[in-house]
Amino acid sequence: MRKLLRGMFIFILSSILLVACQPQVNQQHVNQSDQSDQQSAPATGNSNSEPNSNVEVSTQVNFDGTYTGEIQRGYDISFKVEGSKVIEVVANVLEQCSDSSTTNVTTVYFDGPFDINADGSVFIEGIDDITNGDFIFTAMFNEDGTASGTLLQKYAITGVVCTTGELAWDSSKN
């Protein structure tokens, strides 16, 4: 029991430090989606972000298309870009829960839309509708049709904290 409490304390402390060190730029929160979106979601999270009118959206380079790639501690990531907005982020990854010493395969899903800034970057931090947990999604799009970034999802259910940790990913446009 002591080991479990100590492990949870260390995990919570490291999570607080991780969040405290994140840049607080372009913070957006997720709104509740309609029930039909939640039923069709293939994963543990379904989210929509509020538009941020203070951010200049990229209109110079056309990033539109479907991107697929690999993600750290996981299997794959895919998403679409339509009109300088990232939508339908799906990642099959491993997550660790505080009540287990093993990892579980989970599918992370964020509906979007997330604006691509003029410099090709994306930074979204919000609250996931389904798990009521935190998520962070970052991306940097390149003119050669590639993109890379990070993804993190963390939530708690009946005192058990589950997280993917911060995972790096790389992808290319199909």
C-alpha cells in the first residue's frame, strides 16, 4: 500500500511539474460534442476546441490532406487537415495507469478543429469531453508535406490516474 501511495505521489508531483513547465500560449478548452459524434468516436476522447481569434491562421501554405505516421510508445497516428485546421486526430498508443504495473493499448481521439498558426505550428491544451481529463496536442507542419509534434492525454477515474505521457510523433501527407 505504501509503495502504491508513494508511486501515486511521485506521479502526481511529476505531472504538476510537467504542466507547470508547459508554455501557456494559445490555451483552448474543449466543448461538449453532440451525442452522435461521441457514438461514432473510435476512441477514449472526443473533443472540439473553441476558435482563438487572437491567433493568425496559416493561409500561405496549403497543408490540406490526410497525414499518417508513427508515435513514440505506440503504434500509429493519423489526422486530417482541412482549411488550415487539424481534425480527427487518432493515435493508437500505450498508456500507464497508477493501479497497474503494466501498460494498456488505447486509442486517443480528438475531433478538433485545431487552427494551424501562420508559422505552421499548433498548440492545443484542453479538457477531453469523454474522460474529463487533460490533453495537449502540438504540431509543426513543413512545406514538404511532413509534420511532427507531441501528444499527451491524462485522466483519472475513481482515483486511478491514467496517462500516455508526452509522446513524440512524426507523420507525412498521403
